[in-house]
Amino acid sequence: MSSFRELLAATKAEIREVDVATAADLVAQGQRIIDVREPDETAQGVIPGSTVVVRGNLEAQIENHAPDKAAPLIVMCAGGVRSAFAAKTLCQLGYSNVVSMEGGFNRWKDEGNEWEVPEVLTSNQRNRYSRHILLPEVGDEGQLKLLNAKVLLLGAGGLGSPAALYLAAAGVGTLGIVDMDVVDESNLQRQILHNMDRVGSRKVDSAKETLVAISPDLQVNTYDTRLGADNILQIMGGYDVVIDGADNFPSRYILNDASVKLGIPVVHGSIYRFEGQVTVFDPKDGPTYRDLLPEPPPPELAPSCAEAGVLGVLPGIVGSIQALEAIKLILGLGDSLRGRLLAFDALEMTFREYKIAVDPANAVTYANRELVEVVELDGLCQPQVLVPSQSFSQPVGQERVG
């Protein structure tokens, strides 16, 4: 049987090794470093731009991080031992241009090369968000993005409730909630942030009490105020994404124009009886609410929540999709619903998709943001809801109930 030294020597004979100076030159040329150290080691310092794949997960995860097996890779550990074995494993997996860095990170630092102390998850966070971290598309880096993200929710009602719950559980670090209403018993059929003990309480206070009990990492900013042209820019500023749970047309148009002016994407949701819709309005990269609905529909096509009703579970489905779209935007994952309206029919249990085009006649655009003025819409104060889809050849003009 071979000793460890003999096994290491045999492994090094089968792979290519480079010294730190050569590795630094290769990094300067754009080659990637795969850092196979453990989390407690990388917490002490990393090479900027390196990709951390713990040695124990290398075989299972490397293809997600480096799908091109012909691309050059530099494998690094603390001292050059684990990286040698990792390089041999990568060669066995079909990677054809792999080198191991002699001396590892310790020698890299000793020779005065650039390194940094990264932001890292605590041990409690690693345990709490372990199912996210196991996803190569999320990992530590993605979870840190979520913890540093700020999402504003307009409304703590039917759509805001499930969206807020899942964003808090996912580890979004800051949630802002705008709502000037109080909890009413009739809300509880669908607004799951609240309960009977809080009937009569301010909705923002009830929402905060629920959410901080879910996540120890969460900061909740409450805005117990009417959203208007006089305060929306100040409230929205600094947030990364907005979840649209507003219940009237004036708020939606004010939100759109503020979104365009600030360049902040809005995840829009709408519900009516047994139907729901979701889309993403990103003023920097796609159509906005004014492209979908240049003018509000007449009031007779927009009955109030009390008049039309809504199935209680429906906002749970739509609000959860809104939370999902917000997380995708934060992480840069997958295809968002930019330019696509997803329509859901609960009775038929069907999803349909409609394209939303940019309206060339719409002057409220990000390119014109310096000229955009956020103003109140007079005469549109009655709460509006999603317009029944049968009123249109395509259900693209619908509003939601709260």
C-alpha cells in the first residue's frame, strides 16, 4: 500500500502545477481560480474573482460552475495539497486545461498578491439557508445577495402577505411595507400576515410583528401613510425591487412613473374572482405599466373587491409568484416575466402567457427619466380591481383587489 507522501507524489506526477507568479499572470489574463478550501478558510481571505467550490462537493458541483470543460482552470487550496488531488479529479471528469497552484493561498499572500476578506455567512445562516446554499445557482454568494437586498411592498394585503412571508423566509435582508389601513375581520380570508388578535391594529405593525418572527436577519421598515406623488420617490429610493400590491389606479400610475424615474423594477400582480396575473415592469429593460395600460379602464369595468369578491387562496398563488420573480431579479436567475404577462385561471387550472410590447407613443420612459414628473391622477380615487378578462380579447388590462 502507498503512503500519503507516495500518493501525493504520484498525483503530482499526473497533473500540471504552476507557481504563484505564473498563476498570477494567468489570472491577469482572465483565467478562473477554483478555490477548494472550506468555508472557515475562505472566511479568512480569498483571491478576488475566484470561485469557491468546497473540495467535498467538487465532483457534484463543478459542472454547474464551469460547464466548459475546455476552459482553463487554476485550482487552489491553502497549501497546494488538496488542489493537486482536485486537479486530478477534474482531469478524470474530462477537464482538459487544469493546473494546480503550488503553495496555495498561503504562498499567494506571502508573495504580496492581491486578496480580500469576503463577506461570509455565519454558521447559523449557513444552517438556516442550507437548502439555498446547496443550489449551485444560489450558493453562498446568492444568499449574501438576498441578505443585502431591499424589497419594497406596496400593501400588506392579499398579495403583499404571501410575498412578504416568502421573501422574509428566503432571507431578504430588508423589507419595506407601505399601507395606511387597519386590520379588518374581512381581510383575514386572504391576508395571511394578520390574525384575529390584531383586528383594529395598523396593518404595517401587524405585518412587522409576523415577519420579524420568521427571520432573525430581517429589518422591516414600515410606512403607515398614503402613497402619493409627494412621498413616493423618497419612500422608493434605495430599494432594489418593488412588489406591487396597490389597490387603486392612481397608486399604480404614480408607482409606474416613480419606477421609471428611479430605474427600479416592479413585480406587478393582479387578482379578480378566480383569475390572477403577474408580470415584471423593468423600466431599464422592457415595457412598463403605461405600455400595458395607457389609460385606466372605465369604473364599470373595474368593480371593487366588495362587489366582485375573490377566492381567498388566489392571492396566495399570485403573491408567491411575485416573490419568486423578485428573488430571480435579485439573483439574476432564469428568465423573468419582463415583457410577458402570466395569466392564471384557478377554475380551469391553466396558465396562459401574453406578450407585452413597448408602446412607441409612451413618453414616460427611462431614457426620458429626467423629464418625467410624478403627479397625482385626479378623479381616480375609487379603489379599482382587475378588469374581467372577458371584457378584452386578451386579458392585458386587468387590475387587482386587495
